[in-house]
Amino acid sequence: MKKLTLGRTLGLAAAITMAFAGSAQAQTYPTRPVTMIVPFAAGGPTDIIARIVADHMSKTLGQQLVIENVAGAGGTTGITRAVTAAPDGYTIAMGHLGTFSAAPATYPGLKYDPINGMQTIGLAGGTPILIVARKNFEPKDLKEFVTYVKANSEKVNEAHAGLGSVSWTTCTLLKAQLGVPKINAVAYRGTGPALNDLVSGQIDFMCDQIVSVSEQVKAGNIKAYAIASKQRSPALPNVPTTAEAGLPEYQIEAWNGIAAPKGLPKDVVDRLVAALDKALNDEGTKKRLLELGTVLPTAEERTPAGFAALIKRDADKLSPALSAAPK
């Protein structure tokens, strides 16, 4: 009886010790720097937003969020590495519309499942899409643009930053809605080179995030026909929405959000969610994001469930056009 009692006592003590250790580990997370993978080159829209948000999250978490740029395959290389890492909270990723919602229809051999195979943390910000063109492109407004593109689909050309990029994804949706899916599309090694050729007049038009093109629009180097959002952007108040300009069905936003490997402990998820929420409530962080034209997410969109719902909604919206698009 004494041995049995002693064994039970030791077992109970061990269980209590393990539970306490687990609780202490969760409470002290993170105990070392956290890697936030950005699946694109430094200086791009996702990288800029990631650095702004990570800067404040680091203060809340008490450990540095280290940005690591892992580019390739439309961002899927970096996301694959992040969501297949150990589910301990020390590797997370800042992805976007292309890597999460568009990737399954764009890359049939995708090595991760954005809908069921990762842990969402929350939406960091929305970045509205603009339809832009070289400054001397013939159409004067969006209605003329639609008419002109339909009548000259074999002559006009479109720039994009590569298969799976936001510019490719959002213009593919536009072309599908206009019924001209085979317009000549010129792929570049990033938004920067594509935008340079648009400014120099070598390319007719493109679709891209306000973060990338707003300064060129303000400078008059390119023209903006419309912004594909419900409301005008304070960053470009003179640019009409697609609904105002005559194409209400074209509504798409290239958001950025944080995800992690599936199986992340709930306490760790909660800490990351709280840190993101606190960053987005900070006046300094909000100011920096708003100046870029970013749309701040709602309280629901900042949650894991809200962000997951957004990913699925846009995947369902984009899948038909992307699956049928020339690649």
C-alpha cells in the first residue's frame, strides 16, 4: 500500500510539474526572437507592411520579430517554409491575397493548404487595387478603357509582376470579367520593373496595389482609372471607385495577413493575435499604414476565424478565373 501511495504521489507530482512547466512556457512565450517570413523581396508592399506591423508587435511580445525575405514562385516558397515549420510560434509569415487565396488555383502542386493546413493569426491590412495605365493611353476614363480594351484586345498589353503576384491575380480577374482573358500579358521580375515600363510608356496598363502605384499617380507619371474598393482612398481621393466609374462588379483588395503552422498552441496564438491587435490600435502604426493607402481591418478580420473566412471567400471568388487563365 505504501508503494502504491508513493507511486501515485510521485506520478501526481510529475504531472503537476509538467503542467506547470507547460503553463510557464506558454506564459513566457516568446523567449527568443521570432522569425516573420515575408515571401517577397525587401521593399515591396508586403515587406513594408510587415515591417511596420512587426515593429510594434515586437514591443508587445518583448522579443524581436525578425523579418526574413524568402522570395520565389509567386511567394509560395516562403509560405511553404513558414507553415511547414515547427508549430512553436517562432516561425510565422506575412502573406497576401496571392499566397493564400489565389495560390491553390494558380499552382496545382502547391505544398500547403491555405484553407485547412495552417493556423491563421489575423488580417494586418487591406491594400486596394487600382487599374492604372501609361499617362498617354488613349482611354480617358474607365468606361472608355473597358470599351477600348474589348475592341483592341489583340493590340493592348498588360504588365504584371509574375505568375501568382497580386498584379497578375487581380488583372486576371479583371480580364475574365471583361471577357478578354487572352490579352498579351508581359511578366516582370517584380512590381518595380513593371511599373518602370508603365511610366516610360512601354506597357499600356496594369492592376496593382495602391501602396505600389500611388506616388506615381500623384506625380502624374501614370493615370489611374479607378480603385476596386467600396470607398475612395484618402491617399488618392480624386480616383473614383470602380462602382462610381461604371464597373461595379470589379471589387478586389490585396490584403496582407499573418499565418503560422497548424498545431500552434492556443496560448501562443492568443499572444500573437493580441500583439497584432495592439499594433493596429496604436496611433503611430495606424498613421504609417494609412499614409500608404492601407485599409485597417475590422475587429473580426483581425481574429483567426475572421481572417480564415476572408481567405476562403476570396479563394472562391478568384478560383474560376485563375484556373482558366493562360499560365
